[in-house]
Amino acid sequence: MDESYTSLPTSHLLGSVPAAINEEKNASNYEVPGANMQIFPPNNGGERGKGYQTLGSPPEGFEQQPENGWKGVFSISSYTQYFNVDTDIVLNRLMSSLYPIGGDFFSKIDANPDLYGLIWISTTLVFVLAAFGNCATYLMEKHSDSTTSWNFDVSYVNLAAGSVYGYAIVVPVAFYFLLQYLGSNASLVRFWCLWGYSLSVFVLASFLLLIPVEFLRWIIIILAGTASACFVALNLRSYTAGSDLSLMVVAAFFLQLALAIFIKVWFFP
Amino acid sequence: MSHSDTVPLHQSSQSDIDEIESLINASVQSGPTTVLPARPPSPPRASIPVVSSSPFIQSNLPPPPPLSSSNQKVPSVPAPAPPPPPSFGASGFGPVPNTLTEPVWDTVKRDLSRIVSNLKLVVFPNPYREDPGKALRDWDLWGPFFFIVFLGLALSWSASVKKSEVFAVAFALLAAGAVILTLNVLLLGGHIIFFQSLSLLGYCLFPLVVGAVICMLKDNVMLKVIAVSVTLAWSSWAAYPFMSSAVNPRRKALALYPVFLMYVSVGFLIIAID
């Protein structure tokens, strides 16, 4: 199947292969971005379009992106395939990440996983944790002892950056290797995409965590953590779809909950 | 003949080429050159004219291709640092160009005036703002460097504890942030020049530098919030046309949001540092 479309003269267009995959799924209006992918490369294909020309069979297997314009680690054009999203697509994925019961995230991102969500949602979370963590600490201390003055602890930035980036990058890698070891096929980019979008709930929750009532803070973080963990776990379960990997799913659930508890304890005491 | 790749030259580089040509004429005093008296004045400025002077250069001077290629480099690298570029073609003949022996004050003044002119183009309203190609053609990195360091120093000075850590965070945030924002635009399929974009994002920091200085001098929280909000809006307004014109219109928000995020985080840092 690979050879039949690499021999096409228009192989720099995505052609009908992603559209064929999309037709099997439920026909949502997400078809339209799929159609856009056919016309988008010629608009932009001057220099970046080089990345869309296939270089023979892709090394990662067919369920990955059908063409793989990998030009080496240090060439930007080999990474543009992971940022091939428009504003409405990103917003769509963000909205769907806020609904923990769904389980269809992987089908949404299957043809076009993006790393934009991972990078910028985690960066936003770092900033929000550092900023609102300081505010919340101040408000909490003011609540109990009204003589405290504002003190900006810049180490919150370092801690937030280390923990959020570490979690968002390492956990999907760990799951990827674990799933590969256990025989099931996994895609690292899709895992990164999933975990990246799962952090968006924490950004919203951080706004609410400013309220200096301890009981309320715990309620909020438990709810947010559960929503995010359900999102990750249900999607992982529908992705693996094999019953012997339920331990993975449970582990993912509890890891996300652990992140939520960590955020509460360290940044919003 | 290299007429196929002739490009219209920048004014300053054209004058550099003329300078070097006159030096060539001055240094060719004896030797078998016969065409020298009949050499016409420099041709009109439509193409790189060094090729036209090659008939009489070949005998006793360094060969023209390095000279023409070094002159071709001049338009694309407009003064990266105070030791100026035209000097590298000068070692083979006669007196060196003026920019190497000029007083230091002249060099500094030239760079300062370029910083000021770039600042006026980027940050203040002017008719060329909407055309990114024209607005910052003569980009440089000195201005952004000064602004980032000065902003870090202002924040560090305002902080009461962990001063060095504050400076490190501010500097890292701004420097890495500029690089990552540029990479973000490139990854989204946009068309910008890497260093020109770095230069631009650095110049757009100027309003926040002003805000940081105001916050450093006055410690009132309300005043800080107002000053930072105004300067933040100004910085975002300055950066908007350049970033939005670089990418596909459907991805404009994806390219602009990180810029906004970076400026908001710097603004928060300015307000929050006590």
C-alpha cells in the first residue's frame, strides 16, 4: 500500500489516504480539516513543502503518518509535520480534552498528531503555577496571619518548570517503551499529544485554586485531577483495546492524580 | 558574468564597494595595467559592478572572485558587531578602510544611532510598520541584548531576596523565549528570518523595560499594575504585525499566543518582584 502512493506524482499532497481513514470514523466536521490538509501544502509548499515529499517507506510503520519527511534531527522542516494544525483544530482538541468521558481522542488526532499542544499547554501551566502559586500562598498566609507581606518566591518557577516539563515528557516516553516491550504497537507522538492536552484542565483549575479556603481547594483539585486522569485513562484504554494492559491504564490514572496532588501540596498549600 | 544573480544593493554597501574600488585605483600605481586611464566611472547601481572592473584587476591584485564574493557578503550581513565587516577585504592592498581606524566613539555612535532608528521603526507608530520586510531590514542584535540585560538588572535590583536567581530567570526567560517563539513560527510553516525575528522580539521589549524602570522607582502596587498593563499592551501592539504576517492567517492565533504569553509572564514578573 505504501508503494502505490509513493509512486504518485502528487505524493507531496496527502492524497486520499488520510481521507480514507477519516471516512471509516464517524463523520464529524473534523473531516474538513482533513480536506484542508490536501490544499494546504501547495499554499505553503515553497520551502516547507519539502518535508511532505515521501522518502520511501516510513520507518515507523504504516499507522504513523503516511509520509515521513525526516531530514535529520537538526533540520526544522522535519519537525513541521508535527505542527501542521490550524487554530480551529487546536481549539477543537482543547475542548475535547475537557470532557473526561469520551475516549475518542486518539481517533481525532490519529491522522495529524501535533506537538503544539504539548509544548504550549505545559508552558502555560508552568507560568500559571508559578504566578498563581505565589498569589495563593500569599492569600493563604494573609488569611491566617494578616501581617504577612507579599513575597515573590522565584523558585516556584524553577520547580514548576522542572515538574511539569519532566512529567509531560517522561511519562509518555515511559508508557511508549512499556507498551513496545509488551508487544502492543504504540506511537510516541500521539502519547505526547494526549498527555499534553490532558494538562489543560490544570490550567483552568489553577484559576479556581486561588480561593484561600483549604477545603474548597482540595475539592477543586480532586475534581480536576479526576477529570484529567479519566481523560488519560479512558483514551489509553480505547487505544490499547486489549484487556491485558489494564494495569497500564490504572497506572496512568494514578500518575495523573499524583500530579494533581503534587500541584496542590507544593503550589497551593 | 554573474549578472544572473544581481541584486539591488543597500546604500551603505554600495558606498563600501565604491570605497574599495577607489582604494584599488589608489593602490595600483605601477605595473602592467594599461586600461587604468581609460576606466569609466562606476556604472549605475543596478547590479554588483565589481565584475565590470575585473579586466584591469587580474594582473597584480588579489583575484576578483574573493573580492566580489566578499562584497556580496556585505549586503547580507549588515554590521554584526562593532569591528565592521568591510575590513576583511582590505588586507591585500593599500590603506585600510576607514571603519577600522575610526575612533571608537564613531563606531559606538553609529551602532547607537542604528539602535535608535530600529527602535523607532519597531516600537513607535510609523508608516512602514505594516511592511515587515521594509521595517527591520537593517536588524541588529545589540539593541535586544541591551534591553534584555537591562530588564534583568532592573528586576534583580528591585528584588529583595534571591537577586541573582531573579536575574537568571528573567534573562533565561527572555533569551530562550525569543528563540523558541521564532522556532514556533518556523514550525508552524511561517516565513521569517531567524535573526531578524530575534531582533524584533528584542526590540518589542522596550516598553516593558520602561515599565520595569517605573516599577523600580515607585513601589505602589496600583501604579505598578497600571504601568505594566499599559506597557504590556504597547509591546503586544508592537509585535503583532510582524508575527501575524509571518504565518498563514488560519494559524495567526497559534503564532501570536506564545508571544502574548511571554510578555504577560515578564509583566507579571515585573509586578510581582517586591
